[in-house]
Amino acid sequence: MSATFVGMPAFPSAARTALGNTQLRHNLAHATGVIRAKRAAVVGEVENWEELRLAGAAVKERALRSLDAHLVQLEESLTARGAVVHWARDAAEANRIVVDLARAREIDEVVKVKSMVTQEIGLNEALEASGIAAWETDLAELIVQLGGDLPSHILVPAIHRNRAEIREIFTRRMGEVGRPAPDDLTDEPAVLAGAAREHLREKFLRARMAVSGANFAVADSGTLVVVESEGNGRMCLTLPEVLVSIVGIEKVVPTWAELDPLLRLLPRSSTGERMNPYTSTWTGVVPDDGPQEVHVVLLDNGRTRALGDPTGRQALRCIRCSACLNVCPVYERTGGHAYGSVYPGPIGAILNPLLRGTGDPQTDSLPYASTLCGACFEACPVRIDIPEVLVHLRAEVVDAHRADRLPKPEALAFRGAAWAFGHAQRLDRTEWLSSLAGRLLRRRGRTSLGRLPGPGAAWTDARDLPAPPTETFRAWWRRTDGGERP
Ligand code: SF4
């Protein structure tokens, strides 16, 4: 049975557990550090990188502004070229379409190209529940699947695993689901990749149906695009008789020419490569060449909800490069599982609440999973202002809890501050009291408030809380006449 994110705790509690795992932190620090350095080197080679970012953002923005028209055009183009288009409002509808397609053809196993959207809708679990085996063919996804594990990174789903762990998973699990790992398997990357290649090959050759996502869907030509590094995608997209692609509606790009900046931004931002090793494009059905049945499921699953949010809609520009994850100080320490979703890191912290809506404790905790340092915005190839959206979503979460009978301590603190700051005299009294407390503490030789009682302890356990100053700014101003006189 596959693992799922359902029932994951809110971010603070999941992050605390993750922080206790030193092996995980070591794996993450190493892997994100390597990817960061590679990305910085290849991005530094492009003189007009900022212009390219602006161009990429503009293409996606243009697509989103007239999404309805582009989607209709995409459907027409796909249909004209022999593909069958299905529309799915949510995960359940999309899963039902894929299951029905497989059942109608008596297919009991499918091979899969790495795809975030199929993880988002829990397709593997839905297929499994209907007696259809779904085999992940991307190396990292295979590791996650065989390990009964969950992905923790958009690009490198098994980033939390090291080589020794992968060797152990292959040795233990491969034989149970197909060709076993060789007896002399070592933890050398090339040897592990070789074992995966042998294991997957029989599945590629046997499967009659493949399932993919798409990085882009070109409206004017009806072309779907998948970029990948291992060649497994190319095998899935060309060998089976039936190809089903599940495509989030935000993947639409109006014209073929507009792919240009996006295909230049994506590899440098994601794998730190100048171009993708494999860029597969296909347009409907070509007689006697590749799959003879092509189905495209256009999926909403919360995207129109996100589109309706004037600040949050920019998240739909995301091209899933994962650059924001690799530069995020929070992600580097907690890893992806703490976010409780297939979309972890800074983009996950905004995309999950936007797709699902706020109101659930787990989702509501995500906009706070950030220091707001802004590194994600700097790294994002399509200029998504993630900090802006995080602050916007925090406000939404706070607003949603305003009517709670028992306000949170934070809300009480802010109410107190609003009361004090709301009137000059009240502020004066509060400052006088605070400087009195500062003088008393210092008389006792204390420069800090130490550990606060109750919920305040959560704050002081991780931070120093200095004693209040003995003189307020306004008292100093009055005494010195603004610093003019000593
Ligand atoms: S938000 Fe930007 S940096 Fe993050 S995955 Fe999406 S495109 Fe990449």
C-alpha cells in the first residue's frame, strides 16, 4: 500500500519531528547545497537572466489572464489531432477517468512518467484500489515507491535518502514487484541506476498503458511537453498503446513560440543544466508511430479557486523547477515531509492553501512555514513573489479565526498592542510601566526576562527576550530635546 500525506500534522509539529532527524538534515544540507551551487553557476552564465525571468513570467501571466479561451483552443487543437480530451473538476473525477480507461481495455498495470499532478490527486492509490498496478519509472520516484515512502522534493523526491538507504530498499523490495536487484549490488550511483534500469525495462516493454503529466500544453498546436533527465519519460510516451496525460489547467501556454523562455529558464533553475537531456513533445495521434490512443485529462482541482485570488493567482505561474526549495532555509532544515503535501517548500506553503482554501489546521500552518527572507522570490524563474503571497495568506488565516470564542495568545497580544497604540496617553502609561519594569529587573541584576510562563514559553525557548529599556524613546527625546542637548 502506498503511503499518503493524509492526516499529516500541522507544520510546527511535523517540523519538530524532522529537526530531530540528524541523518535527514545531513542529506538535505548536502543535496540542496550541491544543487544550489550548480544552479548559481549556470544562471550566472546568462547575461540577460533578469530579462528572461520577465519574459517567462509574462508568458505565464498572459496565459492565465485568458485561461478560459486558451483552454478551449487547446481542446480544439488536441481533438483535431486525434486526442480525446476529458475535463476533471477534482481529484476524484480525474482518477475515475483514468481507472475507467484502464478497465475498459482490461489493463491491469500502467507505467508512469514522474508527475506532480498525479501525486496531487493520489492516482497511484486510486489505481491500486481498483486492482491496477502503477509503476513509477523515474529513478527517485521508484526509490520512493519501493520504500513505501513519500516524496520530499519536487525535483528530487528521494532527496531525504542516501545511497546506503537506497541500496537497502532495492535489495529488499525489487524482487517482490519484479526483477530483483543483483546480488552484488553496491551503493555506487552508477550501479544503483543500472539495477533500476534492468528492473524497469521489463515494465516498459510489458505495459500497454502509460500515464504522464505535462510541463506545458501549447494551445495553438495542441502539443504537450514533458521535460526529464533519464529517458524513462521518453520510453513511457512512445512504447505503450495508450497514453493518458493528466494536465493541470494552469499548464497552458498560448503559442509554440512562447515556450522559448520557459524551456530556457526551467533546466537552469531546476537541475542546474543548460538544457534538458530529454524534451519530449507530442501532438495527438500519429498513425503507426507511438501510442495510438491519446487521452488528455484537463484538471482543475482548486486551480480556478487560486485563479480567483488576485494576490495568490501568481502561484499558478509555477513551472515546478524547485529552485525555491533549494534556497529556502526552512526547507533545508525540515525537509519536504513536514509540509504534508506533494508540494513542499515555499511554493507548497502558498500553493496548498490556495488550491484547498484555508480553514484546516494543517493547511493554515503552511503560510507560517517561512522566515520571509525572500530568497525564494530571488530564485524563482517566473518571479512569483512568494513572500507577498505568504503574508496575504497569513492575513486570510488570521481573518478566518477572528470570530473564534477563544482567541489565540498571539491575537490577544496584538489586541493589547492595538489598545495601547490606539491612544497617546495609553501608550505613555504603557511605556512608563515597561521602563519601570526594566529598572526593577536591572536593579536585581537581570538583563533579560528569561523564560516566559505558559504559551509565552514557546517564544522564549527559541529567543532571548531582553528586559525593557529603563528609559523609553519618548522620555529620552523629552530629556534631551531630540538629542540636541546632552
Ligand atoms: S515557485 Fe518558482 S522557484 Fe518555486 S518551484 Fe515554482 S517556478 Fe520554481
